[in-house]
Amino acid sequence: MSKRLRILVAKPGLDGHDRGAKVVARALRDAGMEVIYTGLRQTPEMIVEAALQEDVDGVGLSILSGAHMTLVPRVLQGLRDAGLDRVGVFVGGIVPDEDVPVLKEQGVAAIFGPGASTDVIVETVRQVLGEA
């Protein structure tokens, strides 16, 4: 029997809208994953520390503020600096098409826009993290 995936769901930056993050967190939990939700207004450093402390397999970042090109690279670098290169990073929210390849090149495993199916999100997380 394989170990349950542990996923950290975080809201970096000043964005105060977390309904989507909570919907995704619940879908991941209902799919059998352990989910840790950090709440609103997390700094990249707080997210990295939580990922380290919680020994997670993946980090889901929900960003609607437009700050994804600043916040996501800081989280990715922080994870690398903490020796957490194995942790998959997923981004959900408002990400313009031209930013998608840049974020993926930097190490983001998948990006989900508004209206993304929770079934697709769950399946993608499982595939990327090796629980398919």
C-alpha cells in the first residue's frame, strides 16, 4: 500500500480570496490525500517553512492577485534552498498564457486556471507525484 500524498495548499501574498483554494483542498482531501491549508496572506518564506515542517509531497499555490511572477519563483527558490527539490509545485488562479511557459521552465509542475475541473486537478497531482 502506498503512502498517502501530503499536499500543502497556500495563498501567497495579499490576495484575500480563498474560496477556490478551499474547494481544491477539499477535492484533494476527498480523493484520499492529506491536505494542510495554511490560510491567507502567507509569505513565500512561510510557505517553504510549512512545507519543510509538514514533510509534504506537493505545494499548491492559489494566486489571484497577479503577483505570480514574483511570488512563485520565490517559493520555488526557497524550496530548492531548503533541499525540497522533490516537492511538486502547482499553481491555480489567474495566470496569463504568456506566463505559463516561464513558470513551467522555472519548475512549476502544472498550472490550473479559473474553472479547472477538480477531477483534472486531482488526477494531475497524482500523476505528477507518482500516485497514479
